[in-house]
Amino acid sequence: MKKLLLMMAFIVISTSVFCQGTETVNYAQVGTWSKTKDDWIWTDIQEVSLVITFNKSVVSINNELGSRFETIEVINKQKNYTTWKALDEEYITCHLTMKFEDGYSVLIIVYDDLCFRYFY
């Protein structure tokens, strides 16, 4: 029951607008798209220490690139995740997904052939 309530609270927050706050990222993973397998090929999960800042429609990550994403519109809203069309700091279109998986909140950033997963 606790897990269900936590998931529902996460969905409510993520489907409206991002609340203002920060989260510490514990693990990260990078995927590249394989046309032959028609699926993502993932690196091993790396232990990291990053901070994600949520400020209304902007998500910032204190990584080497100073990644920043501004959500434009919700493109898919399900009971366990929400996906937005977004622009990164270089105005490149990507998709940003927030979901709850295996006890973690996960921020997923997807470009055409590259994907980043941040577990917090």
C-alpha cells in the first residue's frame, strides 16, 4: 500500500509541472540504439553523485555538460510514467520520461540513438 501511495504521489507531481526541488542521483546508465537488434544496448550501471534540480518546466543536471532540459508538452501519460517532448541546453529536441522502477525514481532522456537513465 505504501508503494502504491508513493507511486501515485510521484505521478501526480510529475504529470502537473515539476515541483521545485533537488534530488541526488545514485546511479546512471547510457544506452545506444542498435538498428540490428531494434533495441537499446546499455552500459553497466555506474555509481555517480549528481544532483537533478526540478524547477517548474526545467530540469537541470550538474553533470560535466551542465545539462538543462525544458519540457514543451506531455506526449504520453500512463499510470506509471509520463513522457514530455523537451529541448536541451543546445535546443536539440529530445524526450524526457519520469517513472518509478524497482524502488527508484528514474529520469530518462532519449535522443534519436542515445539514451541516459538517472536513478534517484
